[in-house]
Amino acid sequence: MKKIIIAIDGPAGSGKSTTAKIVAEKLGYIYIDTGAMYRAVTLACIEQNIEINDNELNKIVDNINIELKQSNLGQRTFLNGRDVSDDIRRPDVTKLVSPVSAMSYVREKMVEQQREIGKNGGVVMDGRDIGTVVFPQAELKIYLVASIEARAERRLLELKQKGFNTTVEEIMKQISDRDHYDSNREISPLRKASDAIEIDTSNITIEEQTSKIIFYAQKLLE
């Protein structure tokens, strides 16, 4: 049976990663968290005390190895052979990931890897430019949106479960800043593909949003 590419885009905290993981699992597809790749680059910058500019980032990207591996814990992110799946979710990484991912050479190298991983289909890939830049030919494009309040509450719960201490107000400010940055950056800005299906996740459960996407996928596969 033909395997399709499912691209799930949307702003921070709209539920992309959780939804994409479940959709991939139910369809027997590979889940690719592209955000984790940019977070790994950002973590490398922080650990090596590198300034966020083109020259320094080019060196970093050319000299690190990022791997996404499936395990019984889900997808894990490795930076130079070290599992950094939890470290890349730290607030200091979140704060810097937008400017890092806006750098042209960083995006070029990451997109190259993402296209290689997904070239044969059978993948669910989430990010901010999957349906517009990475796989504009994806058979199914989804664009998730949600209110800033709903997104902040979700992120707060996620951070508390990982032991990070913050407030919903702080997170709302971070998300608002990130939305503005991601939507207005010069390279691959966050935007909805013209043929993407928009789903507002503010007041629906994860089960409901994943069911919708699986419904659309199965219609295509039939």
C-alpha cells in the first residue's frame, strides 16, 4: 500500500508533537520531530557558549551529529551520541530556539536531513515549514492552531512534569514573542500552506484532533 507524507505545522504549543506521535503510531508510520533537531542545535550553542550569528552557527552545524531514534519511550533525540531528549526542552533552549532556527545555513542543513528521512513516505513530520518548504508535495497537510491561553496551559503542565518551575504568564509572554518571531522571520516563516486543513485545538481533546487527521489520511489512502 502507498505510504503518504503527513505534514503537521502550527505555532508553539498548538499540540503538533503529541498529535503527530499518536497519528504516526496508529498508522504505523515514522514520526519525525523537526523541532527537536533545531533544539539540539540550540543546546549545542548553549553548551559551547556560542553567539547566535551565522559564522558561529555554521561551524556548530557542520561539526555536530543529530540523530532521531525510535525507542519504547518514543522518539529520542541524540546530540553527538548523547541522549538530550529532556535537555532540549529546558526553558533556556526554548528561549533561543527561534533565532537559531531562523539562520539560513541551519535551516538548509536541517531541511536536507528532513527530506532524506521522509523521501519514501510513511512519515508524520511536524514543525513550522513542513507543508510550505520541507515537503510542499506532502499528500496531507494539517495546520494546527489554538488560543495563546490554551497553549500556555499545556506548556506549563509539560514543564511542571519535567520539574521546571515557571508561571503561565511567563509562558504566555514567551509564546507570544515566539509567534511574532516565527511569523516574521525572513527564512521559512511560519505560515499555513494554501492547501492545508486547519484544525483549532483550543477546546478539543488530543483524541479528537488525532481522529480527525487519521480520518483525512485514511480517505487519501483509500
